[in-house]
Amino acid sequence: MANTPSRLAAELEGWLKEAGQSKSSDVRGVIAPHAGYSYSGRAAAYAFGNIDPANISRVFVLGPSHHYYTPKCAVSSATVYKTPIGDLPVDLEAIEELKATGKFEMMDLRVDEAEHSMEMHLPYIAKVFEGYPIKIVPILVGALSAANEGMYGEMLAKYVDDPSNFFSVSSDFCHWGARFNYTYFNKEHGPIYKSIEALDHMAMDIIETGDPNAFKQYLLEYENTICGRHPISVFLHMLKKCTTKIKIRFVRYEQSSQCKSMRDSSVSYASAIAKVEP
């Protein structure tokens, strides 16, 4: 059966319903996976299902760069992102504002089209905000130094304090196996997949503390292959620097398969919400 727009819409609707999350205007951001929907679509619904679209007019999408090397962040030069279930106009005003800082490069359209980390969030955004006039601000987060993560976090923090802004942060978690050149295994946890789970949960717990430096330390120590580590770090700095008190909480964790031998491989998916503290 062809992947039709109506089928995609029905699939997303089904997952959102199944996740059974309750919408809250206190949820200002999500961390969600970006693998193919057959792998991570269900896990992502646990993040996107918490969004109350009513008062949001702008969505910042922060995704890691998989194919293109840059030590900076880049903004899109597109004017609209088309998804099978609706078009998402780019907020050109916000892009101009970011460009004016001199800290962002412009993303080549070819780079933009090749990058899936933001792309996989767009249909969910289109679905959740159906009927609401929103604009998006796509930001490709490059291979940033710790200092630059802090710099971009500080620069973007002011946008967090405006409740009409929302943040969609794209990341998968551990990519385990020889094909990813990563086979960390701590036998104390039992089978390999349990070791991966413990490793990911360690990262999730640290992210929940909101401490970007502790997250950095963890990555240096375990080298966990979290592909969106830079967008997550920038987001942690943003939440630390803004005046609104916002806490990240993970709501779902899955693995693409259970690794039992060194020949196996898997990718982990973790979904979180960033919610205003009472």
C-alpha cells in the first residue's frame, strides 16, 4: 500500500491516541526521536501528545547534523517546509533576527533536504498544530564545542520566556553495535540490551537534572552515541539561562530491538517533555 498522506495522518493519530498523554499548556518543549516512523513513531507520540497547540505561534526545531560538518548552528533558507499532511511556513522574521547576531550560518537547501533529524519531527508538528497558524524556525545544530553550546543556549534563552514559542529537540539515543562502532557492555546489568538501557537511563537522569556540564561529563566518560547530544546540550543551556523555571522529564523509552550478542545492533528512542514548574 502506498504511503499516502491520509495513511500517515491516521498512523500519527493512532499513535497519539495510544500514547494517551494529556495536553498541557505548561509543556514548552519536547525531546523526541527522529528515526523512521516504523521504528520510532510510536515513541515520539509520547512527547508530541503532550502539546497544547492553543497559545503557540512559533516552533523552534533543533536537530543535529548527520551529513554536513559545521562547528556552528545553521538556519534554513527555505520559506516553507512541506509535509504530506500540511505545509509549515518558516518564520522569516525570527530567521532574520538570528542571522543578525552573526553567529548563524545559512543552510544550503541541499543540506536541508538531506537532513532527516528535523524532517521526522515536521509531520508530527503539522498534525498536532492542525488548524492552528504556526510558523517554524528550523535550526541545524552542528558539532559545537562546549563553549558554543553555552553561547547558543544563552542566545536562544530569551525565546523560552515567551510562552508563544515552543521547542522541538531531535535526538535518538544509544546507537549500539559494530556498525555504529560502539559496543560498550557492562555485564553487571545482565544481557547487552539491559546494559544499553542502564547507560541511556543514566543520560536521561542527568538531562532531567538540567545540568549541561554533567551531561558533557557523562558523554566524555561513556561516549554514548546520542546523535542529538549538541541540540540537547543547547536546550539545557537555554533552560538554565531563561527566567522561566522549566524541568525536563522523560516519559518514554524504547529500543529498536534487544541486543543479546555482539553481532546485534539497536538504536534507542527516548521521549521527554519540558514543562513549566509550578
